[in-house]
Amino acid sequence: MRTPLLPALLIAVLLAAPACSFSPPPDNRPLGDVTAKPQECGLISRDAIARATGLDDFLATGSRPGERFDRCIVRKLQSDEIGAELSITFDNPSSLSLEELEGTKQHDHGVDLPADLGPGFTAQFEGKDGLRTYAYAWTPDTRRRLSIWITPGAPGRDHRADAIEFVRQLKPILLSPSK
């Protein structure tokens, strides 16, 4: 007696399906409180870093707890790669003039930050290691500047939105008039 081909084929497909690997869905959750504990570099939430970069294991170097914050550079743990996955820097004083900032914005086809965040912009461009996203925010006199770089970032996330959210939460801490 002959076995019908269709049921045998269906069984083979069902048995093979679990062997296929599927990518996990992108993490679309909001960054949350970017200064929540536990923190890296004395200010930046470890969870926000992990969410923005897609890394569970990373090395964060820069400012130390109790010091004035000036930078947090995040790299893959035990990686030979030179580039950072996330870089948050606070320049006081800023080394860039308003003309240089505007020139950079024009060159990289930057988009203004939302109006409630004051002067600044975000931009994206393709680099050798993937999409690079950054946001610059500065004081009206350009004396202080906050820079957020996400390179390349967690797969499937809106990196521009992440950079803007870092600015939104860090600006009152770092760029307020009393600082």
C-alpha cells in the first residue's frame, strides 16, 4: 500500500520547523529613566545603555561616581573593535562654535531637536560599521554641549528617538543654567 506524499511532507516540515532559528523581535520598549540605578559612569542607567545598544555585556568607561560628569563611553566587552557602541559626552566648554555646529548639521542633513529641547539637532549617516546616529544639544550661548552617539545600536530600535530621549533627560542635569 502506498503512503500519500502530502501527509509525509507535512510531517517533515513540522519536524524541521523547530530547527530553524528566528531572530528575536526588536526591543521597542522606551529607554525609561536614563539615570536610574544601577548606573555606569556615575550617571547613566545600565538598563538604558543595554536597551539602546542591544548589549548585555559591555564595558563603560569615563566619569566616576561622585565626580562631575563629562563622558561615558560604552564598548563591547572583550572586543577588539576600536569604536564605541554608545558615547555620551558633556563638553564644558564646548570646542565647537555655533557656525561649526550649523555646518555639521547641514553636512550631515541634521534635523532640529524637538522645540521643547532648545538648540540642537540629530543626524544619521552610514559608517563603516553601520548606521551612526547622533544628537547634539547646547546652551543658547554654545558654551556647553551634550553629545550622544549610538553606533550602530540595538537592531530594530529607533536610534534617533533613543538619542533624543537621552538628550531630553540629561539636558536638565547637564545643561541647566546653574551648571
